[in-house]
Amino acid sequence: MHITEVLKDGMSVSDVLKNLEKREKEFLNGMTFAERGAIIRKLFPQVCETRIIQADNSLEGRMILPGCSSLHFIGDPVKWHENIFDYDEYTYQLNRMDHWRFLAEAYSYTGDRRYAEKIISEFYHWIDDCPSQPLYRADGELAVEDFDGCACNQGIWRSLEVGIRMYRTWPWVVHHLISGGFIDEKFLEAYLTSAYEHAQILYLVTPKLWPNADHNHYLMENNGLLYLASMFPEFKDSELWQKHALHEMDRSIEAQVTEEGGQIEGCASYHNSSAYWFCLPLLLSAKYGFTVSDAYKTRLGRMVEYSAHATRPCGGNSSWGDSHTYSSTLSTGAFCHYMAFGDPSHMENAHYYYSMDALLAGMAPYIWEVPDLYDLHKQIERITNRMTMPDMPVTSWQKQLKQVFLRTDWSNDALYVMFACRTPIQNNHAHIDPAGFEFTAYGRCLLGDPAIYYYKDDEKRKNLKSAHWHNCLTLNRKNPWEYISSWQYGEQQPGDILAVEKTEQLIYSVAEHSNYRPTIHKRAVAIVDQKFLLILDILDHVVPDTSVQINFHMDAPEALVNTKASYARSLTSDASVAVYSDACLKPTLVPAKISTKNDVWHDTVIARFEAEHLNDTRCAFVCIAMPAQTGETPKMVTEIKKELCADGAVKVSFTVSGQTYELTFLNDRLSV
């Protein structure tokens, strides 16, 4: 493709370069990126130093990419096609060129030309080494399937990577390097010609891949098209692309952000990332002079509430689905909210759960996009010495997501439950976990979710996604639905949250699903007296000779079990948990893993409570998770009894340190 085919009539590369140089100065009120870098370096030295360290590693060709949790050599020149860990995500993310962003920022921070020269060298090498596959097939039809997955062209031109390059890395190469003379006509011609190919894929292919606009990939792809169209109005199709991208982002926020503010996939990590992807059009609108609808802004504004509810009292976020817990979800969500609306209050809340270092780390990738650095610095200084808990309800029922967040209060030591029954699932970032939960108390996750680890299609991924590694009930040692592969499940049956309520002594929720047809599974989880967690499982229409397994994934490397007394207890030096059950259930210990971030996991233990040969058509099982603070032993729970009544009620009683509790479950409501 020749440059004259991509620019408006009469427009030359020389014209584009002159216009671009003028626009880039105007955006910063005459300031260069080097001058802006000096401000960031002065006001936020930690952010600057961290990014320079990453740039220095990139200068040496060392990166952390999927498949390896430590730095490794990516080649000089970069081996763009080489999948050294036999993992699709490696090639995908290598070809997003995130390391160019580190190098570009380091150039603006330091003026060291080596950073810029490294980018330019790698850019030309990539252009020569990684041409796109044809946009159309031999029969003239759009080759949609050739831009989805790693099988074609090693995934280098997968539509998602095309979008990410166009919003996350390539524009910033120009922003940072243009004032240093590195963006000349030769570079710009190669850049614009390739960028036009990128845009055609984003405009023509991605709507075919995501016709319902209901996946996070579509956000990044349209952000790439929007950024490119806005940054280069000299493209002959720029107005068409911009109009299309804005329309599709409106469709996306309508399809993906619920009335309660949660991103449709229900994974806290993806929600957090989506907060930025939905924020970006607002930032671009201020820069490039287009408008974003009020309806769009309203939905975006609600997203920070989900970020808060999905934050564990001990920090980190609930690890539901393909999430990881090491990141400070509320920090990033709150920072995006500040960038979009100028409201710093949620950053103040985030600082209650995260250190200032963590808050700054969450800001680091986006700080160049902050409209007013001095205001941000003022807010950070104000927040540094404040510890303010969120002033929000202690329950959140995300009805469309079929998720519930319950906590005793917003303190770090609160008892906290994330509970969900999303079936059928939205997409395959979800795990097999109907009526599953996670439980946090006294500053620690006690009963956890295995989280993401990686996307590789193998036995590890299968274990992580299966119900057997979640805090779930299974029948006959089978998943509630078929696990086919990392990205494919079998048919699923309906499930939902039926009730959420807070009373004087209870904070509870009830879920039901029918994935074990004809058996119906109903589960109530209840924080009782702000002291412990009750789990009540009820099975209706049980097939004779069924076996039941109730899994409790203890986030601890060791545990002890007592089959005679029917309990298991985690063994840790800090907060711990004991799970007690009625006598019909007998526990065993199963080794497992919990992941905190990509390619990192640690040893854990599942306490699996089992009963064989069920012969009643209606059964109930009672378990109590009793947490204990550091240095204490969980209180004993004894005399656990249950009664299934003729009117459909289930009555439960048990004793905790001499105090007897009696609870009744009837018509999806729990009383004590």
C-alpha cells in the first residue's frame, strides 16, 4: 500500500508531519514531553524511577512476559515470531510492544537518546519482519477468522493486538519522540502506512468478531481505532473511523456495564482494566475536541463502586474468574475515576486499603494522561496522611452479574464474603463455580478462589477453573458442567441469586442452580453475629446413591483434619479458619494451589467434606467457617444439627463456646 492511498487528496507526509508537530505542541500548551517529564520526575519520583528501571531492562532486551514470572531475553533484534514458552499469550503480548512505552517515557524523563533509538530500530525491524496477512480471502470475502487467535501469523495481527498497539504504544512513540527529531518523514510514512492497515482491521473485522459489543477485547479495539482516527485527521477515512468507534463504545458501555456498575464479565481484574478502557474516550475527547454522551459518563461513573465492593478488606480484589489479587483494583479504578471526573475521593478510600506505593504503582501507566499534574500532586499529598474508610452500604447485590458482596463493615479486619451464581456464564473468563464464594476475615483471605495463573490449555488450567478447586458443592465428583478446554465449556443450566438481606444478627445471601439436573442445589451463606460464616446447602430431587462433596479452599499451605469430629483447620502463623460440619460429612485434605498473579501461585489445601450414598430425595448440609485472629485458635463449634420440616423449612442448630444458635431457612429467607 502506498502512502497516497491512505491520506486525503492533496495531503503529503510532509504536511502530516508539520500538522502533527503543531498539534503536539498545542496539546501541552507549548510544553514538550521532556518538560512534562521533568514535572513528573519532580512531583512523582517513585513513578519515574520505576518506569526507568523497566526501560533499562527493555534497553537490554529483557522483559517479563506470559509464561515466565522473571526477566528473560527477547532477542536483539527482537524475535517477534518466536514463542519460547509455547504459550500463545507470549507472542500476543510481545507484539503489543509495551516495552516501547517504557523506553519512550524514559527518553522524556532523561533525554537519553539510546531509549528513542532502540524504539526506532525495533520499529523498522517489526515493519519488515511482521507483515499483515491479507484482509480479504481469494474469493473476495473478508478474512475475519484470520484475525482471531494465534494459529494465523502467530497471532501478531490478532485483532486485539492490533487495537492495543494503536491505543497503548504506537501513539505514545510519536508523543514522546517527536520533539527530539526522531519522527521524520521516512519514519512517519512507514508508520502511517502500517497504521492504516491496523485501522482497516479494526473498522472492518472487529465488529464481525464482537457483534454484540459485549467483550473487553472490543473496548481495546475501538479505543485503538478512536485514538488513530483522532490523532491523524489527515487519513482519508478518519472521520468515518472516529464516528464508528464512538458509536461502538456507546454500544459497549450499554452492553458491558450494568446498572449496578459492574463490567459484564464479573471478573474484578477485567472490571478494573475496563474502567480505564472506558475512561480513555473521555481523555481523548478533551484532547481532540469531540464529545462523549452524558449516558456514557453516567455508566462510567458507576464503575468505581464495583471496584470498591470487590476490594477485600485486607487489600487486593476478589479473585473471581480470571482475576488476580496482587493488584490494587480500587487504586486503579479510583484513579481512572479521578482522571475522568476530577473526583479524588475514591483515591482517598483506596489509600485505606493500599499503601501509597501501591497507589502510585496503579497510577504509573496512566500518569502521562493526567490533565493537571499539580492537582494530582496536591491530592496525593492530602491523601497521604488520611485513612478514610468508604462510606458505602455493607452489601452489594450485582443483579445482572448474579454476584453479591457482603461485609460486616469497611475496616481492614472485617468479615467479607464474595458470593456468586452466574450460570450460564457470560464468557469463558468465568470459572466453574456456581454458588461459590470466598471468605476473608481479620486481614487475610481464609477461604480463597484459585484465580487465573495463566491461560495455557493444560491440566493446571483445568484444575484452576474446575469446581473441585473452588468453594463449591459437587455431586458424584463431577463438575456442574463439562470442562472441554481452557476456552470451551459444555451446556449450562440456569442459576441465580435469590435473596440478599441484612438483619440485626445476619448478613446473608441465597443462590440456586440446576446444573445437576434433576437435582436442584440451593445455598445460603450467612455472616452470623459478625463472628463467623454459616454455609447451608440444600439439595432437592436427589437421585438415589448420589455422593456429595463440599469444598473449602483454605489459603494455607497446611491444615489438620479430624474425621471423627468432622472439622478441618488451616495452620498459619496469622489469621486462620476452621470449618465444622454436621456428622454426616467427613473431611479429607486435598493439595491445591492459589494464584496471585500471572505465572505465580502457592501451595494451598482444600478441605473436602464428603457424604456417600444419599438416598433421601431432599437433603441438607450445615458447615460453619469459624475464623480466628492472629495468635488465637478458632472457637469450637459443636452439636451441629439440622431438621427438614414438612412445610419446606430447614432448621439448624449448633453451639459455639457454650452459646446455642437456632436458625430457620424458609422461602429463601433466613432467620436466627
